[in-house]
Amino acid sequence: MNGASTIALVRVVADKYREMMKAKVIVMPKAAVLDPQGNAVRDAMRHLGMPEVRSVRIGKYMEIDIKGQNGELEPRLHRLCRDLLSNPVIEDYALQTAESGDQENRKRKLKKKSS
């Protein structure tokens, strides 16, 4: 491989990664919902020498790599989080996308549509 083809290959690889977006999803039980798995972990932690532990909530964490970065992706991701990745009756989710930029300002939590 000569120098020009190596540079071209690097550009193709770099362009490929520029088109990728990473979404991070955290799904947790709602505060009002009992979490028996969390209670079991809390009890085990106390039994194993951590009596200070007051509560544990068990959730799910997902990282999703997505090809493309158009403006329509985030609303579609929210719908998938609501309809597939979480159960909106008993769980809340937070969605963060690398495309969104600032981590603190872009983290969003879906609120129940009808309160």
C-alpha cells in the first residue's frame, strides 16, 4: 500500500466513524414501584458487612451505536425507549446521545404523557 492509498483508507475509516452516533439509555424502576431485586441486593450487602446501605435500585444500562446523525434520530430513539426498552407504567428512562453534546444539559427523562 502506498502513502496515497493509506491516506485515502484513513479518510474512509474516519468518515465512517463520523457518521456514527452513540446513544446511552438508563432504565430504572419508578420511585413508587417496589424493587424486589434491589431489596435482595440490599439485604445481601448488609449481610456481607455493609449495614449502612439503606436502599438499592436495580436497572438496565444500554449503549447503542447508530449509523447516521440526522435530526430525526433522537425522537425515534425516545419512542423506542418508551415502547421497547422500558415499561412506562413501572419504569422511567434517561436517554443521552453523543450527538446531543453537553451531557448534563442533554440528558432527558420521559415523563408520562397523561398524568
